[in-house]
Amino acid sequence: MERAVKAVFIAVIFGTMSVPLAPLAAQERPACEVAAAPWAGTAIQASGRTLEEASGAAIGTEQAALLRLHPDHDVAYATLPAGEGEASSFGGMAVIRITRAGRYLVGMSEAAWVDVSQGGTPAQAQTFGPGAACSGIRKGVSFDLAAGDVVLEISGNLVPEIGVIVLPADAID
């Protein structure tokens, strides 16, 4: 994807990506005739319940994915406490292949919890907030990541599927 096209794509999807002043549910969002969905048309893939299974659910950067999740209490998260999660919420893990260090934006179709870890150490979220109006991104979180495999942990989702896209933040500079 050309840099200029990529910058527009990221800016449209993520808007300004700042910490919201009000809870996500309280923010007014304009009505959309049709919301974008970067993961539309992608085949659904199972997320992992274990680290081993997460390796089979690999997501590349700039590649949208639609993940099938599991009941939260069935997932052995890499960094979250064992046994966490309610019977009515869903979660799972996938591996993201980061080719160069930098800040990355994780966009999701739902307002689930998202954590990432490298080498068993959780990464600190840098910014979070809703995606731009009509982008299909309900929640976005950015993380500073080193090159290598990163474990994406999704938890507390209210439905058993979620769309995810991971994009380098420097593409909007």
C-alpha cells in the first residue's frame, strides 16, 4: 500500500486516537448509512485458548482479521489472571508479527478489553479511544512494540466474534 494511501486509510479509521473525555458508551456518534469494516470479506479464524493455539491465529500488520472467540473462562491468557472472565463474555488470543519497532494501533469492531505482551511482559497502552465516525472501528488502542511476535489478548467481549486490524501509527505522520 502506498504511503499516502496508507496515511489516509489510517487517519479515516482511527481519527485522532486520543483518550476520550467521556466513556465510549456516552459519546454521541453520527449515524452512518454504511459503516466501513476493514475485515469485511475476510474468512473467520479461530482465536487461541492457549499460547500454542494463538500461534495458529497469526495476524500480520495492515491485515484485517475476523476472530472467533471463546468463553473467557476457557482461555489461558498469557498475562491475565487464570480463571478471569464471566461466563457471558468472550475472549481469545492471536499472534501479531511485528516486522519493525514502533507504535501500533489495534482497532476492533467491539469495545472489548485488549492487551498485548512480548516475551510474557505486558505492553503499556499509549492511547485509546473510539475510531473515526463510520470507520467500523468501535475501539482503538495504541502500543509501543518491538520487532518480533506479540501476543494479542482480547477479553470481556459481549459477542463471540470480533474484527481486528493492526496498523503502524507512523504511517499517518
